[in-house]
Amino acid sequence: MTAPLTPPPPPNEHSSYQGGPVPPPVGAHALGTGSGATRDHHGEQDGPGMLTEVRQAAVTVAAVALSGALLGVLWWQLAPSVPLVGGVLGDSWAVVPENPEGERVVGVDGVFTLLALAFGALSAVVVFLLRRRGGVPLVVALGVGGLLGSLLAWRVGVWLGPTQDVIAHAKDVGQGVTFSAPMELGAKGALLVWSVTALAVHLGLTGLFGPRDPEPDPWPESRRYPPGPMGEKSA
């Protein structure tokens, strides 16, 4: 007769290393999250939390939009004036351009477009330098701020320019006297130039000089060294 075989003891999960990844201790994922930042598997910060990004986006919208007042002043100062002349026609006053085929009307829209291009590029550079990591809220804020800034610039230029009541203005200066037409933006598509330029420049800067994600490790720690005969990693 042979003695019964004694069953082997149950494997102890904590006594040997099986070569698999070791789970992190409880609460380890919460390290470094007190300031709203997250960390990747390399221990580096991924960036601010969503609440911080939303706050930064709100500040960006306000700053970019308010800078539109400066664009409006520059547009009013640099845009060519369109001369008008008024006179009595029958029993009423009529106002007509002094030079119907002049290019000054196009020049008014052109100056606004060129200024919007410059402001769009400048705002994108400033936002990129202040916040290199970018983010969707920041990009959306840059586009929205550019549109609001263009609208503000348009209204500021119209407000600073000559009066909109051209008939009353013609009566004040007298019949046959030339006066400047009010500021008008004929091509309303120019209001989108700031936003489109800012987004394009910011995208280019991010692609060329933005932070890069770390390359993934092709050989994880658990696969670099095969497990030895006793379940330990061999040198």
C-alpha cells in the first residue's frame, strides 16, 4: 500500500512574484490631485483640471474681446474717409458720393480686414506663450473672443466716426460742401477674420512648438526580465 498524496498548499498571492504588473497601493492615484492637476504613468502633470481650464478660457474670452476696442480706434484712425456731397433736389435733400467710382469704400473694409488679421495673429501668439498646453476650452475661447472683439471694434469705429444721419450733416455743412461719410463695414465677413486667423495661427504654433506626449515604453518592466525558476526576476 502507498501513502496518500498530500495536496500542495494553496498558492499565496503575496508570497511570490508571478511576473505580472503589481497594482498600485490604495490611494496612490490621488497623489498630486489636490491642486486640480492629474498625473500620467510617468509621474508628470497632465495639466490643470477642467475647472481651471474653464476659468482660463473665460479670462481669455474677456481679454481678447476687450482688445477689440483698440482695433476699433485704429480702424477709425486709419480707414480712408469716403467723401459725400449734399444738395437740394426738388423739395428734399439728397446725398451722393462725390466720386461714385472711388475705391475708398473698399479701402474701409480692407483696413478692417488687415487689422483683424494682425490682431488675430497677435492674440494667438500671446495665448500660446501664456498657456502652451492649450486645450479645447482655450481654443474655443480664442475663437469666441475674436468674434466678440470684431463686433466691438465695428461698433466702436462706427461710434467714433461721423454721424449716421447724413441728411442732417449735409444740411449743417451746406449745399455742395463735401463731408465724410459715416463708418460702415460693407463686407460683414470681415468680422470672422480675427477668429479664423487666431485659430489657424494657434494651431500652427501648437503643432510646431507645443508639448509632446512621452513615447510609450515598448518593453514594460514586467517583460524586460523573464521570471526565474523561483518566480523572481532573473538578472
